[in-house]
Amino acid sequence: MKIKHIEHIGIAVRDLSEAIAYYEGVLGLNCYAIEDVTDQKVKTAFFMVGQTKIELLESTSPDGTISKFIEKKGPGIHHLAFAVENIGDCIKEAAEKGINLIDKQARKGAEGLDIAFLHPGSTGGVLTEFCEKRR
């Protein structure tokens, strides 16, 4: 498995506008992109911190995964994403090592990435995401 770097840290928020105001107004970061990912029922906002991104996630539907996450745990860190080489091989290798997969194959994510999630029940409690630039 070839992990290149931390791609982003995903943070679930109730209100994207309020969260952006905090990251920009208090922390002095710049929101460089806002994107709707309709098939995931989420609206995202991105910030760069060094070479790592912060991804804010607001649910666009009461039955979306972010809405359910906030309902159970409240807003906060949702997942840790790693940039990988060959996402298909990484998914396969994780499965071979006994990791429970949420995604058995890559799907489209924000910012032109292919993504796949590993279940936190087999990753020490951390929802883990693999990301690779779409080819």
C-alpha cells in the first residue's frame, strides 16, 4: 500500500456558512472551494493548511451520512483521508488484511478525487478514507 500524505481531515458541521466564518474570521484561513456532492448528500468547503486540507461537510439531506453522524455524535472530526497510489489496490490490500470496507470499489468524491472508506470498527475507531486523483 502506498500512502503519499494526509489528503484532508473531514469535519462535520451543522451550518457551512457559520463554520466558514470561523475558519476564515478567527483562524485566518481562506476557503478556496465550495462544492455540492449530490450523490453523497453533502456540501463541502475546503481550506489549505500547509500541504493538508480541511474539508468541512454539511449535510444537504436529513437522511445523509453527515446528518446521521451529527445526530449521533454532534459536529466535529468525521474522517481522516489519505492520498494513495492506486486506490483499487489499496482497497484490495485492506480487505485482504481483514479490514471491513464501506466501499468495495472507488466512487466519485469532491475535487475530482476517487474515494473509498474503511469502516471505523476495524480501523481503531477512525473513519478512514483513501483518495486518488481521478485519471
